Amino acid sequence: MPSRERIGWVPTVAFGGSLIALLLIATSSARAEEPKTIGSIDRFDPSFDKLVPHGAKIEVLGRGYKWSEGPIWVRNGEYLLFSDIPNNVIHRYRNGKIDLFLYPSGFTGKKPFTGREPGSNGLTLDAKGRLVICCHGDRCIVRIEKDGSRTVLVDRYQGKRLNSPNDLTYHSNGDLYFTDPPYGLSSPAKQELDFCGVYRLGTDGRLTLLTKEMTRPNGIGFSPDEKTLYVAQSDGKAKLWKAFSVKQDGTLGEARVFCDSTKWKPPLAGPGYPDGLKVDVHGNLWATGPGGVLVFSSKGKLLGRVNTGCPTANCAFGEDGSTLFITAGRYLCRLRTTTRGTRF
């Protein structure tokens, strides 16, 4: 039985004939608050104590979002960006305050979006520090240039529109790896591809389908040595994570099931599916899933859980690299750890 600690950038720019506000002057409807706490810390293995100290708390930094996602720490600005997908915005957390950073974020169409998830999802930064966004409603991945304009990096595979890019990560060589489930489609009839793929966009602009064996690929991240690519699968019938070997040419080798949570029972069972993930410098996987953020060793052993008590979408290391920011449903949270992320 686990032990449980209970715990109570730029100016406005023109795009497509309309103004896109990187709204640094507007306040978010979900205001920053004095830190409160939620959830608990579940310890399944003594080694977890070296990662999350006793007494650590899940602090609430903001609340009131419809579905918070995609956190990324911007080091040169010392702030966190994160998506609220249904509201089609990106928020910024800085110095204890939250404001709107980008609207619209993932759907820029003129007609009303008829689905549930029009906005941005996963966010990352390229080698030059530019923001790269998975756009659900626009069904593409875009890069925000220094002048605020948008460059579409990829929107089609073999002439067919992508489903709705979900999450993404860069390899150190500059190749972009991403997942493409259908959650951002306005209706199932809009799906042009009959599979959900994991892709690599090379620095030469060539898009390669790496695998279509996963029914709902979601969170994605590399091991510290980049020899393993982890991919979460948010399928209620097969709630699991896979680990793919990465070949020298950047394609994927055989996959192994890293962990399968489909049949978990209490106390392991909890709200939420496998979703976003990050890796720390020791090779541990911090993966959102049933109950919150699950922490696995590189061998797949479950060490502990940051139990938010609600469906939890994603996480990211930030500040000095040891702070874990968590997007959990309507919340933005923070946890102080004693490890560091490989990328933040």
C-alpha cells in the first residue's frame, strides 16, 4: 500500500487581415491567486523520496480554465506558457500573475468552430527560442516568428490534412516529432487520414510517418540519450505508454509496452488517461495519467504519483529546471522537486 501525504512577447501583430493580440495588457478570466494546495503525494518506492521531498505540496497557481494543456517554460523571458484548448487561448504565468498571451491560438478560421477543442494543445520552443504550436482547429503545426507572424510548418501528409496535431518535441538535431490523434476535429467526418500517426518533420521539411500502430497517440518525449522515444496512448480501451527505440536515421524501431494502466484498480486507478509527459535528467518519466502525474523509472517501475485528484493533461519543468508545472483540468499547478527536467 502506498504512503500518501494529504495536501489539503511581443506587441500586437497583424495576421490574415485581422489583429492577433499577444494580449499582454489584458488580464485572464482565470486570475492568479495566492498559492493554495490540492491533492496528495503517493509514494510507491523509496527512491521517489530523492525526486519529491517529504512535505512537497501541489500548489494551485491559477484556476477556472476549461481544459489547461501544453505547458512550456520560456527561459529567456522567465515565464510559463500554457494552452486552454476550448477557449482557444494561450496564457502566460509570470511573477505570480497570469495574463492572456495569444488569441486565437489554435483556430483562426472565420466561421464558428463546431467541435469541443479548437485551440492550441502542445507547445514547445525551437533552437532559436521561437514558439511552436500544435493547432487543433487549424489542423497544423505553426511557428510564431519574432514579428508575431505565423509560419505553417506542416499541415498535410501525402496530400491529406492532418487530424489535429496534439503534442510535440524536438530532437537535438532539429527534427520535430509529433503525434496526431483526432481530438481537435470539428466532427469525425472531417478526418481525411484513416489512422492516427506519430511523425517526424525533418530539418529538410520532409514529413515521415514513423508509426500508425497507436490508436490515440498523445504525449511524446525522448530519453536523455535520445535512444528511446516515449509515446502515450489516451485510448480508454488501451490506456498505455510505449517506448520506441530510435534508429540512427531518426526512424523508430520496435516498440515495447512501457506501462499499461488499462486494468488498474484502486489505489492506482484514478481519473484521467495517459496524456502529456516529460523526462528528467535521470531518465525518469513524468507522465500524466490516472490520478495525476505518474513517475516511472527508465525501467518502467512506478515510483510515485503526484495525485491531483482530477484528470491531468500535461506537465513541464521550469524555473531552474526543478519546478514541475502541471496543467490539471481547470487548474495550473506547481510542485517543487529535487530533480531536473531534460528540457525546460
